[in-house]
Amino acid sequence: MFNDIGPLELVTLIILAVLVFGPDKLPKVIQDVTRTIRKIRDFSESAKQDIRQELGPEFKDFEFEDLNPKTFIRKQMDNDDLGLKEIRNGFDLKKEMAEVTDAVHGRDTDSSSAPSPSSGSSGGRVDMIKKPESPAADTRPPFDADAT
């Protein structure tokens, strides 16, 4: 519950509690706080059990922590039934980014992995260099009635 409180903060809280409540009332206050926390935990566990009973037997493995979106996504991504691990392992982001960078700068990738130019195909490589298109001699530029 207090995993992020360091030793210095804990000592500060204890000193502050002694100053606010006094050394004679402090044990009574601690008992009241622990009793209240225990009642809140019991109430929440009772509510969880009631919800599980109302949902029926098909939701007997339902966990309320799964309602957290991060937990739900993490649980689904770890699921081997989807085949996401094979997709993730088959995709090399560094290689793909290097190919895109080479294409943007007009450099040719290493010749060992690229097909020979005599094959006539691009070999799956996308040409990302912009080439101006020359319109045909008999075509007119598009007319925009709203622009005039």
C-alpha cells in the first residue's frame, strides 16, 4: 500500500502524527485507522463476491484487475493463441527503418540482399523518391470553380 514512501517520509509522518495527536492519543488513533481500513477491505471483498455470484458460473475466473486497460492489453498480448509473438519476432524495425532511410536519400541498399537489376522487378522495395509527373500535351489543368 505504501510502496512508494521512503524511510525519510515515514519518519516525517510519524513525527507529524505525534505532534498533531499527541503521544497519549496516538495508539487510539492508530487502532481506529486500522479498524476502518479493515472494514473497507471487508466491504470491498464482499462486494466483489456479490458481483461474481450475480454474473454466474461462466464468469467464475473473472478478475477485477482485468478491468484496468493496461492489465487487459498486457494479458491479451501475452496470449500465444493470437500469433502475435511470431509477427513481432518476424519484424525487424531497424532493418525496415534503414531501408526507408536509404530510399529517401536515394541510396541503393546492399547488393547482397537486393535482386539484380536485370530481373525487371523492384524486388519488394518501394521507390519513395518523388518524380514529377508531366501532363499530357492535350490535357488541361483541373478547373476549380470555388477558387475563382
